[in-house]
Amino acid sequence: MTAGLTFSGLATGLDTARIVEELVKAERRPIQRLEGQKSVLGFKSDLLRDVRDLLTTLQESARALDSRPETLLSRATSSQEGAVRASAEGDASLGSFDVSVTSLAQAERTYSNAFSDKDVAGLFGSGTLTIQVGAEAAVNIDVTGTDTLETVVSKINASGANVTAGLFFDGTNHRLQVSGNETGAANAISFSESGTSLGLIDPVNEIKSAADAVFQVDGFAMTSSTNTVSDAIPGVRLELLAPTAGNATVSIERDPEAIEEKVQAFVDAYNGVMTKLNEQFAFNGEGKVGNTFSGDATLRGLQTSLRREVGRVVAGLAEPHNALYSIGIGSKIDGTLELDGDKLAAALAEDSGAVASLLIDDPAAGITGVLASLDTMIDGYVDSSSGLLSEKIEGFDTRSRRIDDQIDQMELRVDKYEMSLRAQFASLETLVSQLQGQNNQMVALLGQLQQ
């Protein structure tokens, strides 16, 4: 019998509720052990997820530097920001360029004749309004005698023509306004009317004609159908905002601060992973400092692989820029990295192309840069289907789900056991109560016989 039972003065003199409680508690001990195992599995799974998330962040920071345009960041400035705005992508052509803007690209805008009202029918005829934008297929809009300017606007906008219609009020009269959706001379709009004379669109009411931007770069005449030009200066986008006063000087130079920011993000992400791994392998001189994965081969292998990747000399690259330490990314005693910004800036100034080759993948040259190689290595751990960490996490989760199934089955057995105990003790109480009643009757009968 379980220790600590009490008596409550019932028919049996036993505290049956406490007895059942203690017996059920004893029966649940295997469940508690399983719950403890599940808690450990959950802790392990969560920790590996943390490592995987940190690795994914590291991979993203590496991919932010895995191409020449992303590595050779540049900045562009314009001497006339109000007329020409410039922005540079990586590997842009460095230097200064004279840009002069004569006129901007524009979309066509044409108005209808004037009408006294916008919502009254019968102010114009009925028939077909045909709209054609550039070389696109012509679009026909049927206009009836019940249409108003407002309904014609709706019909044009619903027609699929590459235009936008609206209403204009000059304070006295209303007009239908039709604007092209795209700039450039190739997007000129033509209107024609057939059937009963509509009297809607009159070509003389063309306020703005479709036109290309006209500009020069270093004296070379150029045109563009839009005011955003990306093919004049390699790697540089020009936004033409207004005609220039003479020449605007557009200057493109390397942007070491932006590059350093991305490299620092990589270093920080790497250190996040390494710090997490170091926590698992901490040693206080007497033993491991209570970490579940202190001897885990997968995490040990990950740490070794990370150190090897960031410390390797890239085959095919000549000195001095053939390893991360040569551009200012050095290792500390605990395996984390630190960035020397001055050394990185000096390397970029000396040979930015070599710095890029050190980081990126260049199959044509047979060179696999540090970050490209690191990216591939990380995939072997974080890939959702075959990554080592992903497989390990799934293994823990599978075992946890199996324990859940075991617990559910054991809970059912415990519930049945508790019900059986309660039924047995209830029967015992009933039996004892009946026996006590019979005993009382016999005592009373003997008392009568003795009188």
C-alpha cells in the first residue's frame, strides 16, 4: 500500500479517494518519464533550429556579396540633382560624364470638345470611337445616344486601350481627357470616329504630343522613350527630371562605406553562428558547462567547416588578395571574426577586382571565392530536404511525435485503470456497508433473545 494514506471514517474506514489518487499517480510515472524525454528532445530540436536560423542569416549575408555588382558597389552623384538624378549599381563604369537634357519624354494628352454638362445625354452624337496607341491593335468604343461624358469615360477605361480617360472642368465647360499610359514617340495616340458624327475628340485639342527624351552624354546625342535611362552609362541609372542648364556632371566612384557595411553584416552573422556553437562546447576546467550538444559530431563538424572556409586561401588567385585575412577579415582566438575597415578600404583601392574575385564564384576563371564556397557548404546543413541539421531536427521531431502517441495510449490505460479502481472501491464500500447492516441486525436479534 502506498505510504501516507489516511482514514476518513467511511464504511471501510479507508480514505478511498486518496488511495485511488496515489495508485493512479504511481501508474502515471512512466508517462512522466516520457514527458521528460519529450522535453529534452524539444530542447535539442529548438537549439538546432536556432543554429539553422543563424546559418541561414549567414548564408543570406554571404549571398549579398556573391556577385561582382554586389561586391563592387559604387555611388553616383550629379551636379544638377534637380535635372538629372544618378544611381549606380555594382561594377559601374567609374569616372565623370557630362549629361545635358534638352527635353523629357512625355505621354500624349488630348481633350474633347467643350460640353456644358458631364452627366447629361444627347450632347454629342452616337457611333464608334476608335483609339489606337502606336502599333498596338485599335480599340473600338461604341457610343450611344444615352451616353454622357461620364459614361464615355467609363467605357474608354474599360476598353483595354492603353490610355486613361478622365474629366476636366475649366470653370465653365466639361471636357473628356484621354492620356497615354506610356511615354515615348512610339506611343502616339490616334483617334477616329465613325457612324453618326460624334463630335467628341478633335485632334486640334492635343495638348501634349507623345515624345522621346532628347539628351546627350559626353556630347553624344541620344533619345529614350522613358525618362529613366539605364543603357547609356554601364551600371548607372539616369533619371531625367528637367532640361539642364548646360551640362550636368555625373560622377561615379567606388563606395567603400557601403561595401564595408555589407562585409560587416557578414562578419556579424558569422560571429552569431560561432558564438552559439562555442556555447555548446564551453569548458570550465572541470567539465562541460551543461550543454546538450557538447559532444555532437554534427555541430563539431559544422564549426570545423566554418573555420576552414573562412580561413582558406583561394586557389587560382595571386597574392596579396587571396584570403579573407588579406582584406581585413581576421579570426580571433575563439573562432569569431573581426573586420579591419581600413585594411578593407586599402584593398579595394588597390585592386577592387581582386577583392571581388576573392569573394564571388567565377566559373569562367576556375575560381570559387570564399563566400561562394561557404554558401554551398551551408546548404549542406540547412537544406530543407537533405541538410544535416534539417535531418537531425526532423529526427528529434519524429521521436517526439512517437512519444506523444505513447503518452496518448498510456493516458487511456491510466484513465481506464482509475475508473476500474473507483468501481472496485465503490463495490467494496457497498459490500462493507451491507455487512455492517447485517451485523447490526444480528446484534439486535441477539439482544432480543437474551431478554
